[in-house]
Amino acid sequence: MKANFRKYNLQFKQASGTSRGVLTTKETYILEIYKEEKKGIGECAIFRGLSYDDVPEYEEKMNWLCQNINQDFEILKKELKHFPSIIFGLEQAFLNLKNGSDLYFPSDFTEGKDSIKINGLIWMGNSEFMQSQIEEKLEKGFDCIKLKIGVDWNSEKKIIKKLREKFPAENLELRVDANGAFSYEEAKIVLQELAALEIHSIEQPIKKSEVRSPKSEDSLMAKLCAETPTPIALDEELIGVIEYEEKKKLLETIKPQYIILKPALVGGFSGSDEWISIAENLGINWWITSALESNIGLNAICQYTYIKKNLLPQGLGTGALFTNNFETRLLLKEDQMWMQNNSLHKK
């Protein structure tokens, strides 16, 4: 086998506001593996400023992988354990090499026979911008909407209140994502206010806890999860937790109501499988979210998500944010993600 990689800069159609500032481009890496006449493609979807493997030696590790691609997969994975986005791309490339075309996890979904329900994502911005996005999602038929909050909570709260007055909880599920924006004391108040608005859940109300410290029982996130009137979903909390026992300890300590899995940030599909197994054993529910991947990584995540058979609305992107994305069979109809049942020649 031979392997190579290339850097690829995705260009946003319009600047997108996140808790990490306004994004105009998104850097990623495309990995290709060749075996005789076959090719496998995967995306090593690093997220600068968020990924655990956002380190200076990232490309050096990609080079190492390409030079050692004929090693046993478990050896490669062990060497790459601190590079979750590279494991993510490597798993894709091997699956694609095996299945051909644009397939990673063949199923009724890839044959165009079934779909995945997703939430509508509302980007941060001023109240008019957020309101216009909400109206657009509602017109398209979404009944589960996720809003990014934490820039100006008073304004954001007014938007949610207005929305809830018009659409009761049984007609519209509302999720919010704070990306760690609040302090512990602020979060306690916000959680009460969200409960009054019948919010489904809040992602990462406070910054990552140091649950692996000697005083892990004092984790602020654990305290919030024990007392919260609004279910809490861990997101950033999972990033950089590599070993199985560490994952288990984190979930046993914090006891969240949900966890959110971004395969590119938690060690690919095998890393996600570990988190899911531990969570389910502890009675913790979960869903899967993409993290601004190109259509290559998004396609693989959608296929993986489908086979996991989780009935909650999933947090999958649509690939429509970028001007220079790759060709795809993914197609969003209302709030359902489909794959069109036609072949796609690989690029």
C-alpha cells in the first residue's frame, strides 16, 4: 500500500460566528491510500483551537503515517492515539478502500432507502441574524433547533422566550450550546432560566472540568449535573480524554445527562464506540455531531451515525457552508439527511 496527504482549505460562503471567533476558512487534510488499483479516501479533520491534536508536529505525524501505512492497523492506532483527527481520517480511508465508491458503512441509508433526522443549527450573531436563521429552519420543516448561546445571554434569552411563546415544547425541541461560556455561578442561574423555557438540553455550560485531578469529586461540572433542572450534555469535556479508564472515570464522576460525540475530535469511529459503550452502561444518552468537516468526513460520519440507530435528532452539518466543498450524494430534505441512490465517481 501507498499513502499520501494534502492540506485543503475550505472557504466559508459567509463568515460564521462561533464561540472561537468568526470563521472565514477551515483547514483540513485529505488522506489517500492506494492498494493496487483501489483507492481509499479519508479526511483528517483537525479543528484549530479545539482539537486535542492541534500541535506543531501535526504534519510530521501525517508524514509518519504515510511512510508506515503497511504496519498493522492497531500499531498505527497506538502510535496515533494523541492524534484523534488522524485516526478519524485513517479509519475512513481503510473503510473506503474496502467498500469502494463513496462508501464507508454500507446500509439502507447509503442505498437511499432511509434517512437520519437532524437538528437545525443557528449560528451566533446579532438578534436579527439569529431570528432570520430560525425562521428559515422552521419554514424548512425542522422541529428540533440548536442555538449557540453565550455571547449576549440577555438578548439570546429574549429570542428563545419569543420562540417558545409561539412554539410550545411538544411542537419544537430547543437545544442550546454554550461552548463553556458561563462561569459556575452564572450557569446555575442560566440553567434555571432554561428550565422555565422547557429547553431540551444545554451543551457544555461551563469550561472543561479537571476531573482527572486528585480532587475529582469536586468537579464543578459534576455538581451542576447533579443539581441541574435542565439536562446537561458534555461536548468539549470529552476532547483529549484518550484512555478507556479515563473515559469511564470522567462519566462516572460527572454523571451527565447526555454526551455529544464528534468523531474527528474523539478518536474516530472506534473512539466514539468506546464512549457510547461506557455511556450506555451508565444509562447516559448520546448523539453524534459533525465539526465543520468537508463532505468527505461528513459523508463518513452520516453513514456511521445511521448504523448506530440512535433515534434522537443528530447534530449533522449539511456541507452547504463552503464554496469549495467536494461532490457528495448527501441531500437534506426538510430535517432528514438522505443519500441519493446514484453512484458517485471518486475525485
